[in-house]
Amino acid sequence: MKSLKIILLFSFFYHHGFAQASSSSTDTAVAEQKTKNPATQIDTVSAPEPASAPFAFGDFSWMNGTSRKTSAPAFDSKYFTGDITFDFNYGRSFNNPIDHTVVGSTALARNNELQLSFLGVGGDIHVGNVRGRIMMQFGTRSTVVPRNDGSSYRGQYDLQTIYRYISEAYVGYHWDVWHGINLDGGIFMSYIGLFSYNNFENWAYQPSYTSDNTPWFFNGFRLQTFPSDKLKLELWLVNGWQSYGMFNESPGIGLSTYYRPKESTAFVFNNYYGKDDQGAPGRYRFHSDNSFELRYFNRPRGSFVSKAAFSITGDFGFENGDGVAPFGTKSTATNPGLPSQNFISGMIYNRVWLGEHFAWTIGGGYMHNPGQYLVLAPTGYADTLYQHQTGPGSTFDAWDCSTNIQWMPSQNMTIGLEFIHRAIQNIGAAPGTPQLTGYFAGKGGVTSPTGYANTGDYTYSSSGASIAPPLSAWGGWQPDMVNSESRIVLSFMVRF
């Protein structure tokens, strides 16, 4: 009987104490909820915390093509985050062309002059789940990039003029699913070729051919999904390959995959399919762009070398149909063979951070492009000769190397000094067309015998743009095109 009393007494205190503890825990949780949101009187524990932001688990500011800023934006508010970049350069070509014109680059436009390459003004808009980004651009890039879009010559209304001062303009919606889903429509960056359009984010100022000859932007829709905080899958439905308009009647489609398993490692895979050749509606293009980045040394407090990393990129693509084949076909007794039309390229860069404020980068790449369908067309009269010889059956093989030292006195400023050498191994004309003597601008330039566009029989449009006379009007003068160039570039960039 005594034992039974002890058991009942123990049971009473045990259940009474447990109920008090449970009540105390629940009250604490409810109190915390009421403190966090007094207007909501709930009596249960809140829902689980939202998923973490994508790639927020590490510091990826070391990566090529990614902003190195880790500080808060200079202009930020509840609904708008500002983004302003000033990018100036002074380029000195050892070829010293008399017209100061750069051929074959989207980062540079003029030699032996201080030029504003890119003034980007805009930012991100965020109102609830509605999002958007607008980035206006001014400077030489507002000319050297749009001029490479042949789709703008289809029809009327001069799309190059309409869009040239916009580098990004899209709106979209965000869903709090997984680690985020975004649907955007408008003009957005492609990041094919690893390098960023904004040179403030790159290890080198003049990118290798793999980046400079592939799209900087798309015009269309993208669906970004983040199944985890280490993975992004992005789908594209766009007008075409870096095109404001559409070459044919089919849109371009693509898939971009970003995977960062840890802070020191990153993978990027981009794939594209579209029909992007004027006058060849049955010809399709495929392109695969693949990059790997590794930070192989990290000692933030190191007195001399604090970090070291490398990036490697390999691209493969081809066109097929309407008279071309990826690797050509052999001739037979009844059928002539088809010419090759493909793109094979690669680039590798290594960067070493010297303390907190200096970094040294060395790298280069190679490009093989029979058919020349991704070669940046020269400008001036060089373009006249280039267009006469390009097309199925033409060839283009080139390589480059560069090295630079960058001084970064703060997260908002970079001053760089870079040496670049680029060379053409082979530039062959399509069958039955005249052969070029080179690709880059030589001493005589590509504009006129004097180097100026206001001499001879030049005329002007209503907007003031110069209109060149026929090449024959110069009495035998020809643009000076050579197979190599070396240059030094001093760059000064500030970003807020």
C-alpha cells in the first residue's frame, strides 16, 4: 500500500512538472511571436524559416566575371538599389594606326586616346515579389557592341539606335519556392564566355576570343530556378544570338547551369540552340560553353600572396544546314562536298592576389572558326573587304595572350595596366572571293588615306554620322590590315 502511494505521488509531480514546462515553452514561443509581430496574435510556433539565398553560404568575390564587392551598395533603399560604373581606358597600339581605330574588340574602340568605354547608370527595382533591373550605358561600348547585331538590318526602325543606350532592361516576378524562382522578360546578360560585360568584375580588361566573340546579352525571357543554395538552372527563350531582333522565324533557346559545391569551386555550363543566319532559314546553330574556376590558395592574412585562383573555359559549337555541315562532307562524283562550319575555342587565366590591394593575372586563348560566323567584323573599309570574303568555306584561326597588374585601393576602384598580344594564324577567304591581307588595323588604318572621315567624298547622315564613299573613290588606297597586334591598356574603373 505504501509503495502504491509513492508511485501515485511520483506520477502526480511528474505530470504536473511536465505540463508546467510545456506551458512555459509554448508561452515563450508565443511571446516571441507576439513581440515580432504584435498585430498577429497566434498561439502556435511560427512556420519554418525561409530557405537561404542562393550562393550565400560563401564568399565568391574572387571569381572571374563576378563582382568583387562585398560591402553594402552606396545607393540602397527599400524599393531601389543603385548601380553606377565608370570605365575609362587609354590604349596604346604598337601598330600605331593613323586613324586610331581598334579592330576586333568590344572592350576597346580607340588607340592612343583616353576614352570612356562604359558609363553604366541604373540599378535594381524590388517591390514585394515584383523585380526589375535597368542599366543605361554610355561610352564606346554603346557603339562597338550593337554594331555586331545583324538582325537589326531586318525591316525598319533602326533597332541599333533604339537599344544602344540600354545594356540591361528587364522586369519579372520572384517566387519563394526552393531557394528562389525568378521569371524575367527583357534584355539581360548572357555570361556565355565567363567574362562579365562590366569590366570591373573581370580579371582581364581585354577578354580572349572565347568571351569577346560570344553573346554579351539576350533579348527575351529567362526562368531562373534555384533548387538548392549551390545550384542555379536557367532557361532562355530569346530572339536570337546577341540580337535585338530575329534573323528568321524561330526563337533561340538555351539552358545555363551554375554549380558551386563549395566556396573555392565553381562550374558553369551554357548551351544554346537557334537559327541565326541571314538568308539561311534552314541552318541551325548549336553552342556549348563550359567553365571551371578554382581558388587553390587562400590565406587572407598572408603578408605577400593572399589568394590564388584560375579559370578555364572551353567552347564547342557548329552550324548545320543550308549548304554547310559541322565538319564538312566529302565530295562525290555527283555531289560537291559541304564546307565546315564550327567553333572550337578555349581560354585559361591565372590570378594571384598580392596582399589586399594588388593582383596579377596572366592568361590567353585560342579560337578556331571555319565559316567565320562568330568572328567580330572589322570596321571602316576593312569591313567592306571582310564582307566580300566571309561565308561558308572561309577560315579563321587566332590566338592571344595577356598579363596585367591591378591596384585596388578600395572595393569601389580598380586601376589596371595590361599588355595584350593577339595574332591571326590563318584567315582564309570563301571560295571565289578575294583574300584578306590580315585582320587587325595596321599603320595605315582602315578609314581613309589621311585617317579622317571628313575628307575625300565622305558624306553625312541627318544624325551627323559619316557615310563612306566606295572604296574605289580613293584612287587605289586600301585599308591596312595585318595579322598581329600588341598593345598596352591603362584602365581606370570606379563602381558604386
